[in-house]
Amino acid sequence: MHDIHTTLSVQSGKAQAEAVESVNSGSPAQPATDPTANISYGHIGVRGVIKSPYVFFAAFIASMGGFSFGYDQGVISIINVMPEFHRVFPEAQSGFGKGFMTGMLELGAFLGCVFMPWLADRFSRKRALSFVVIIFNVGAILQTAAVNYEMLVLGRTIGGIGVGALAMGAPLYISEIAPPNLRGTLLVLESVSIVLGVVVAFWITYGTRHLVGEISFRLPFGLQMVSATVVGIGINMFPYSPRWLAMVGRDDEALESLAKLRRLPTNDDRIQQEFSGIVAEVRYQKAVVQQRHPGATGFKLEVCTWLDLFSLKLWRRVIVGCGVMFFQQFSGINAFIYYAPTLFQTLGQDYEMSLIMSGVFNMLQLVAVSLCFLIIDKVGRRPLAMIGGAGGAITWGIMAALVGVYSKTWSQHADAGWAAVAMAFGFILMYGCTYAPSAGRSLQNAMRSKGVALSTSTNWICNFIVGIITPPMLESWGFGTYLFYGAWCAIAVVWAWAFVVETKGKTLEQIDELFGDNVAKEEQDLSRITHLVANPYHHVRVPLSHSRTY
């Protein structure tokens, strides 16, 4: 931690000296914690949410961004097999045409998640969300009014930009306005909203397919604007993120925003403590950047902070963060979500039954994701990743065998067809309970924003590839498609065993040891000094690192 005295040359020299002295002393100390970790505003979980309706409704509005993302995924599933849709857009009947049209939304989402962090930092979280809703709705209008295949693909791409930005911006805003005791619960709301969007879109489209004419697919396309518009308008009824206000130097407004969100006076001890923690964290983030890249500003600084992710000491953490997103997609989950009716037809179901089974499949995902949040902190992410990969490999493998043997004689072997359907349901239950929310924390605070952007970009690029390749593979490979996704699930087991570390119940020092670096320790040393500089009258002697567990 050399040159740290220079890095933190801020107003209170005396406080800074005391902070450095305190950090460098080896005297016994209380373990330092996240400045906001021990603040209590009441109950946790659902009871806490009921007691904080203002924050809940702010988070609910923001989570409609996740719902819009899920809706856009789910709406295409039945539309892809509608005869009326194929009559208007015959290009979408071929494997490539169907995959290209579906996948361009994911490519647009990749672009959206790349620029959203800058937009959210520059103009605020809520204004950024309002802006990207406009982009989302422009894409939705183009899809709804499309007169040819090219216009439809353009609408999917522009809408995808909005999808990617909403999917990234909504949880960012939620995490920054939520009380510490409710943060996890409200982020679960975002995850459940995504899956709920898939389910609602599917059943809406299931109903509209009976309408006569083009309205059967244009109505579901148009309805995606409802939830997005709720975000764009509703988010402006709530305060700016206190953390963003602190980032741009508007500390007084940050304190007022925090007090409004907590429905407490600004001089309440808990408000003061949480506010001090936010300010200290913001200063800490800036100090880390200044220490790593002294003198760098503007575009050069942006490039340098991105390159930090690819340094040798972070390689394993990056592999874990991006690997989770890679294997989430190549497990085949979105191959099923996008093309469920087509896949169920290859498993021996007729047209009507394939639609019903697709709806059941989506509902099982919602149940499984909800169950995951009850077990993930008890079992741990590493075991779940290995179990999920193994379960996916087995279920895809059995489906491949059944399709390979009975694909030409399903009518004579109905039991085999239902066995294959059971394996599909087993796959989604296994995935939802293990991989769905398993992003975890591999990067520490200073690199987290860029790390999240990189891993999310990986998710969308892989999502795009899966959307493009699945229909042609089903046409030409047949049961080989099932082997393809099963093989990636098997590889995921090896990857999880070799690279994923279990952080549940581990101290920061132990996490460093597992990753083979000292990233957390370096950041905690700097964080101590920054926090004490930001709060010069809180003279708590602290060790170089602490035993907070994850």
C-alpha cells in the first residue's frame, strides 16, 4: 500500500495521519465492518418490506425493468411458431431466419449494457432508466408495426438496447436505495420479476394466438411497452440514489434523499451512520482509482480501469464472474425459453401440447428460482454450480438418447415422449435451483462496477450466440443439439470444481487465499484509511483486514 498518504491527500491531514497510524498499528482492535452492515431499520425479509412501503414501491417500479426484460424473452416463444406470423414474415420460418431475428435482441442488449454504466454515472440512475425506456419503446413500436423482416429485426435490435440497459440499471438503483437489512430481499424481487415477465408474456401470447389476423402477434409485441413505460414514468416519483448524489459531490442532497427513503429525520443516528458509510465508500472508490492510475483522466482513465480487469492477479476472479454467465447461457436455458414449443415438438408433442408444456416449463422456472433463494446461502454457490452442471448434463443426455432413438416413431412410443418431457422439466428445476441467481461476488468493491459490466456483456453475447445457433442446429443436428448443451453442462462441472471458490462463511483473508491473491486485503487497508478520513472523529483502531464473511 505504498504512496497511500499521497493518494488520500484530502482535507483532514490530522485525521489522515491518525487513520494511517491506526491501520499500521498492530494493537488489538475491533473487527471493522461495512459502515452500513450493522445498521438496523427494522425487520428483514417480507416483514421489513411491509414496514418500508416507500422503498418497496421504488424498488417495485425499478424491478419492472427486469419484468420488461423477461417479457421480451418470453413473448417470442409462441410468436416463433404462429402460422400468421410466418405468413407475414416468411423469412422467420427458416432456422437461420428465426435465430437471427430472435438473437438480434440479445446483440442489442449487449450494446445497452456497455453504455448504461456511463449513462447512469453521468445523468443519474433514475434519469438513465427513463431515457432507456424511450429506446425500449421505440424498438417495441418498430416490432409492433413492422411491415417486413428487416424492420422487425431493426426493432428487435433497438428494443434490445433498451432491454440490456434496463436489466443493468434497475438492480443498480434498487441496491443503492434499499436499506441494508432489505437489500437482498429487494434484489430477489428483481430476479423474480424477470422470470415472472417470461411467464406473463408466454401466457398472453398463448391467448392472443386465437385472435384472427395480425393482431395475434402484434398485440403481444405492443404490450411490452406497458411495463417499460411504468418504469420510465414511475421512477421519477422517487428520489435520486443517495450514492449517486455523493458521487457527484451533492452531499447535502444525498443526506436528504437518504432521510426521505428511510422516512427518518436527517439527524437520526442510523441515517448519519449510513450516510457516512456512503460518503466513505465513494471516496474510497476514487482513492483506489487514483492510486492505481495517478494522473489519468477522461478516456485514458476509462481504458485503464477496464484493463485492470485483465491483470494477472485478477484472472481467476474474472474467469469466475464471466464463467458463471457463460455457462448459464450454454446450459441451454434460453434455448428452451426462446424455442420451447419447437423443442417440445422434437420431444414428441403435437402443436397444442407443445405450447402447454412450454407454459408449464416457464412456470416451473419461476418456482425453482424462488426455491433457490431459500437454499443458496445454506448450501453455497460452488456446490450448487457443480450440482446444476451435473443435473443439466444428465437431463440433456437422456433427452438426446430418447430423441435419437424415437424421433421418427414418437406416435408409437408416447411413453418415451413423456419421459423426454419429464427430463426437460427436471432440467429447468435443476437450473432454477442452482444456476439462475448464482452470480455471486468474485470481484471486490473497486472493480465491481466494471466486473459486473464485463460479466453482463458476456451473458448477452452468449445469449446472442445461443439464440442464433439453436434453430439451425435443431434442423441439421437433431438429437446432437441436446448433446451439445449437455456437453457444456458437463464442462461446467469441471469449471466449477477447478475455478469457483466457496465464499460462504469465509473471511476476506481466506477468500484471498482461495483466489491466490491479496486483492481484498489491499482494498480493506485502503478502505480503513478512507473511512477514517471521511469520519475524522470516529477514532476506532482497526486491523489491516477483518473477518467479515460472505
